[in-house]
Amino acid sequence: MTTTKKKLTLSLLLLSLQFFSHFPLPSIARGAGRSFTNSSGFVGSIYGVSKRKLLKDEEHFQNLDRLAHGYMTNADLEKAMKVLNRRCSSISRIYTIGKSVLGVPLWVMEFADNPGEEEAEPAFKFVGNVHGDEPVGREILLLLANWLCDNYKKDPLATLIIDNVHLHILPSMNPDGYTLRTRGNANEIDLNRDFPDQFFPINEEMDARQPETKAIMSWLKEQQFTASASLHGGALVANFPWDGTEDKKTHYNACPDDKTFRYMASLYSRSHYNMSLSKEFIGGITNGALWYPIYGGMQDWNYIHGGCFELTLEISDDKWPPAKELSTIWEYNKMGMLNLVASLAKTGVHGKVLSSDYGRPLSAFLSIKGINSTIKASETLADYHRLLVPGEVYEVIATKHGYKNKSTQILLGEEAMSLDFILDPTIPHQGSFKSSCLYPADGDGMGGFPLLEIVPGSQLQVLYVTLVIILVFLFFLIMRRVLSRKHRQSVLPQRSNIA
């Protein structure tokens, strides 16, 4: 069957069977290499490894009806987001980052005090419904959006988040899989295995990736995220990088920022109603490769290629619980979600990188001595936001080609620290100066910029000489005109007064 015919067939299926399709696969969210029993008592094996027999058609349709009852359709979700945006238009906006295989828009809602504007603030993203048969995340994220809308300027945590963070919420990354009730997308691809992998050369060709994957990758190029989390179902644990191992064996594989990731995962787990009490995972957290290795996963790609610290959050033991349980699941996860986003403003190191000549912003690289990981200051505002574990000593290093490196040792407390860098050019420009506008009087640490345009020193000298010549010439013309007028007055005949 050609690709065109296949897509047409899937489109017709999507229109005619909104609530009828494949029974959700009973593998856990990340695709573990093991079988388990779901809430309906059905025993299954991992996705893509072995096939299973489908239930009889009658039972199959009954189960789909039962599972879908009370959950939003894709149309319902889009409508709910637009209604919410109109209700909270001063602190929110909605936009799309692309479309699914079957053309469903991937809607995102942003919350901030100035939504859509670039500010020197960290950005966080939530991504739900990565797997089509794990719909809890999309419902919980809409409840989070409504809570923020209702509680801004009423609840201190809601106010802190909206005033100091740009929060982006993508409720459904896989709307086709949700409608078809399959783990993968409409092309039967597991989107959490479709990203480029650091250990093995898979998914290297951009054209071969799924449109949903491409949308996420393009999103990270357009928006610089400090941290993020994807929501899954089938377990109850906060998972952190690395997700894979070079030898394909199951063991702990720490990434350079292992301490920071453990801190983030523990923050979520401890804030959750009972995640930290897990008997399977100590403290309710796990290193991905220690749990079971996966390749082509989204969280590792975010960290490596976007400098974005992403967690994979398994927020429900049941992949598709009854809709009546959603409010309880929301209450259990509420504080974990809020505290994780708020941590971007409440902890870590934040600042700007500026040039000593004219105070221009520099998109420099920021690193920590002893940690083989760097982040980059933004291109326009040169602001950076570095997540670190509180209570430790760090040496922060700023580097930029054409400038001298600068480092500062800090003791990071429990609260966020502001740390600006001013870098000197390796070859100073003639006529350059250090502006007194670099540090504003209000001490917000964000820096300012002089009004003088950035001009190289040699050109500045030529400009000064040219201005002097012009001023002398203008003075000469003015004096000549004054003298000429006096001369004319002295030679004109005097008029006599007539009575």
C-alpha cells in the first residue's frame, strides 16, 4: 500500500472510529522489556517485541467505550484550551508547533505575565500524551492550566510562576495515537524512540522522523527551555537521564548533571502525595538506564541538544484509569508539578553576559568546573539560567570566542543567586570604554545598555575628526555672514526723519 493510500485509510478510520480501535497496549510508558498485568487483568508484553491476540470485536469495542468515557476528544481539548485562553488572555496565549501525521494541530498554551514576549526569565515546558494510550497527562495538564488561570494573584505559588517563568504546556504530543488508542502515532511509531540517539546512530535522517518529533525538535530551536517534563502512565516514578547505555545492559548510567537531576526528581517525588513511598523505586526516583535502557528517547535528546533538563514523569500506575479518578490523580501530582516549575525561579544561578566595550549582550557559554555540560546565554538578551543543587560550592565559567574567559566561585544557598559576567575582548577596541549603564540603580542584576551605537575604535576616531571639521566649517560660515551683514549696514545712506 502506498504512503498516500495508507494515510487516506488512517484518516477515514480516524473520522469513523473516534472511540473504536486497538486496545491499549499494556506495556509501561517507556516500553519496558517485561510483561505485566493492567487494571483490566489483561497480561501483555512489550510494545514492538511480540504480537498479541486481539479480544473479540464485541469485547474490544466495549473496552474502548469504557476507557474513552469521560476523557476529552482532540476537538474537546482544542476547544477547552481556546476557552481558557479567552478567560485568561492577559496571562496566556495559545499557538501550534506543528501537526500530527493526520493533520491534527499540536496546540501549546503559554502562561506568563507577558506571554509571547522575550524576557530574561527561564522557560519550562510540560509535554503530555507522548504515547497515545497514556491519556492521563493531557487531562492533568489542562487541570494545571485552569488552576493557574484561577489562582494568579491569589495563590503565591501561581503568582510566582507566572511572574517569573514562561510556562509552556503541550497537552497532547500524539493526538492521532490517542484517537486510535495505540501507543505509537498514526504511522505506528513510538515517538519516545524517534529522536537522535547518543549511543547508536539511529534516527539520524531528519526526513525519516515523524512530524510530531520534528515539531518538538523545531520547538527547541525557536524557544530556549531551561527545563521540562513529559508525562506518562503505567508506573509511579520520576525518571532522569541517561536513558540508555553504550553496552545495552541495564545499569546506572549517570549524566554529567546527575546530582542536579536527582535533586529535580526528588523534588517532584517528595512533593507528590505518595511517589516517594514507592517500594519499587527508592525515594520514588530512578535513573532511566538502571530501570531499563531505551534509545531514541526524548529526555536525553533535550538535555544534549537543547541544554534542557528534562524528566520523564510516570504519574499513574494505571495507563488509562477511569475518568472519575482524574481529579484525585491531579491532586496527587499538583504540588510536584508546581514546585518543579517554581524551582526555576527559586533556585539555581541566573544572570547576563555582557561585553566590557559598550555593554553589548553576549550569547556566551556557561559551564561549571568539574561538570562536563554547558548551557548558552540567549542570543538577544544574553540571559542564562543554570540549574544546580543548593548548598554546594561551584566555579561558574563564562566563555565566548574573541573574549577572555572569566570565572567566579560561588556558594549557592537555598535561594536563587544572581550572577552577571562582563567579558573583556582579547584585543580591545581603540576608543572603547566601560559604560556606567551596565548596572542599574535598582540592583536587579539584569544589566543595562548605553545609548551609543556599537562602533569599532578606529571608525570612532574618524567620526570624531569629521565632526570637528564640520563644526569649524559651520563656525566659519556663521562668522562670515555676521561680518558681511555689518559691512552692508555701514555703507547704506542714512534716512532723515520727516515730521
